[in-house]
Amino acid sequence: MPFVAWVTVLLAVLIIFFAAVGLFRVVMHLRAVDETLEAVVGGVGVISDKTSTVPGVLDSVNANLQPVRDVADSI
């Protein structure tokens, strides 16, 4: 094989190698981002649960305030 062919093959191998290293780094960064996003989504879920809407607890609040309503109605 001529010298120029070997240089071409060597350059192709180097380009492929560095492209593979770059893609591997991208995959590692994406994994880190995925872990961070999972933590954020979990935190958002907790915040969502703790800030639930009033209708979910309205019956309980009304039941606790019934004696107050009775006294206010009798006045």
C-alpha cells in the first residue's frame, strides 16, 4: 500500500477515535443531566403534594369549623 494510503487510513482512524471520545463525553454529560432532572422532578412532585388545592381538604376544614358556625348562627 502506498504511503499516502496509510496516511489517509491513519487520519481516518484518528478522526473516528476523537469523534467516539467526543460522543462518549456527550453521553456522560447527558447521564448527569438525566440524574439532575430526576431529582428536580422528584422535588417538584413533593412541592406539588404539599401545595395541594383547597378542595382536597375542604371537607375536613368544614367539619372542624362546624361548632364555630353553630355558635355564630345562634348569636
